[in-house]
Amino acid sequence: MKILFINNARGRGGGEEFLRDLLPGLVQKGIAVGLVCRPGSPLEEMFRGSGVAVHLVERSGASALTSVFSIAQIIRRGGYRIFNIQRSHDVFQSWIASLLSGARPLLLYTVQVPEFLRSRFLLGRLHGVVTISRFIREGLERYDRRLAGKTTIVYYGIDLNKFKPQSVPRGALRSRFGLAPGTPIIGTVGDLWKNQIEFLDALTAIRKIYPDARFALVASETGIGQIREFKDRAAALGLSEAVLWTGRLSKDEMMAFYRDIDIAVSTHRNEGFGIWALEAMAMGKPVVVYNAGGIRDAVAGSSAGVAVDGGPERMAAEIVRILSDDRVRRAMEEAAPRWISTRFGRQRMIDDYEAYFRSLPDRT
């Protein structure tokens, strides 16, 4: 089996981390894997020496016109039978390249965000769509009913050799902000367009019971209008000192962050999935989210997380319940890594993708 992936990203985000975890695992299973990416992108360095055949294709400016011929040649010379597109703006060029190749590879589209490609013509040219949550699959199928028989969910998986609570010492976050050991810390991850402002109302209610509770955000403190709005609202509620801005963190710093928080929360109702919630649970943290978007799939059926129906008042009540009952909290902390190991491990993701790819001739 030979599979070619394409990702034209300039930077490194969730989609690129996904490829980092998936592609070497497919190579280890004896699958020939290629990747078309932009020269000088993080993906070029990420897969150096990994066994993934990296094909560098410049696709900016005038090169956008000639790149389809380069990609067609890669498909033809590499004998790739499956062509997996990772980003919506790559679909058109990839389709043209697949036609020019003469090889007629199966054309797949991996959808990781709710803002998927909205072209019924191009979606109709695909042989299959893979997505990461019920939320995105439902959106795709509402948009085009023909996708109901083409769309498959394959959940993310994380490397449990990296996310181990016992391997990370406690105290880095508390030391950085000068917090006492017993100070409740409620943490979230993501830049401020993800509706974190709504949690300020929940924090107000929580601090009536736990006056020293803090809200820690792994997010940039500058750059977008939502940050100013968030800070103004926090000031109006008297919560400015209760908000901890960590900035963006490295992987090692993220594990220290998870180790020190007491509960992870998300108020984003339009999240494609939210892989950070898996990381938090792998590190033994209860997770509370709204029962909306793709992030609800991370906790559905788990005793380690709660999907809340309602708004900030309901979320605050759930967090207070967990903080106030040591038995409940310990049970959730113990259940969280087991849940991730059972449902969201990296090897499970690799196995599921291999099974999906091998089933494609029977599906098309």
C-alpha cells in the first residue's frame, strides 16, 4: 500500500502534530508513506529521517500554477494509490494533479475543523472523507447528504509514553505565579477566540465558594480583539488578579501545566475536537466542557469528564461539585488516564487509520 499525504501549511499547528503522530506509525506497519509539503516548513524538518518520503513543492505565486504538474509527477512516479488531503484549500489542486497523473488514485479529504470546504462539486469528486468528531461529520452531512456514505470518524490518539503524570514534578505553575499548594487552579488551552470570556461568569460563581480560585489560560495575551474584551470583562467583575496568563507553552511546559491544574475546562461550542483535552486527561485531570462541538466526544461515556448542558452557572456548579468532594475528584483523576489509554491512544489511532485505508477498495 502506498499513500501520499499533502499539507501546504507554513507553520505548525494541530494538523501538523496529527501527521507527526500518524505517519511514522503507518511506516512501521510497512506502508509506503509520502508527504507533499512546502519547502522550509516545519513539516520538512519534522519528517527528516522518519521513513516518510518528503516531497517539497513550492505552491506560492506563479508556482501555484506549475505545482499541479509536480504533484502529478510525484503521484505517478511514486505509484501512490491513495492521496490524502489535509487542508481544504489543497483540494482543488490535488484533484487536478490526480487527474493529470493518469494514475487515478483514491482521493481522500481529512477534515479537522468545522470550517470545511464548501464546494459540492469538489466534495463530489472525493472517494472518502475522514473526520475527527461527530460534530464535524454532522456538519458535513447536513451540507451535502451525499457525504453520509463517504464520511468516517477516526479519533485522534496521543502518545501515552509522553503523557505520564508520574514523570512530571508538581509545582512549576504554582511557583511561577506564587500560589499556595491548595489554591484551586482551573485551566484551559487556546487563543481567546474560543469563547473563554464566558468562563468569567462561571469563575465569579466559583469564587463565592473558593475565593482564591484561579483561571489559567495557555494563550497569547496580545494580538486579537477578544483579548481586550476578555480583560475588560475580567476587570469589571473584579477578576483581573484571578486570571493567570501563561502565554504559549512548549510540550514540556504543557505537561507541567496539566500537572498543576485541578480541572481542565472548555467553553468553546464550535471546537472541531480539542486534542488538548485528551492530554489533560492523560495527565490525570478531570475535564468539564459544554455538551456542544467536537470536544464532547473526548468525554462521552467517560467517568473522567463531564459535558454540561446549559451555560456558565451550570458549569460553575459542576466544577464546585468536583472540587468539594475529594472522593469524586480522586475517582475522576484515576479514571482519566485509563480512559485515554482505552479510547484515545496513539497506537489505536494508527491501527484505525490502517484499517480504514485497507478497506477503501471495498468502499469505492
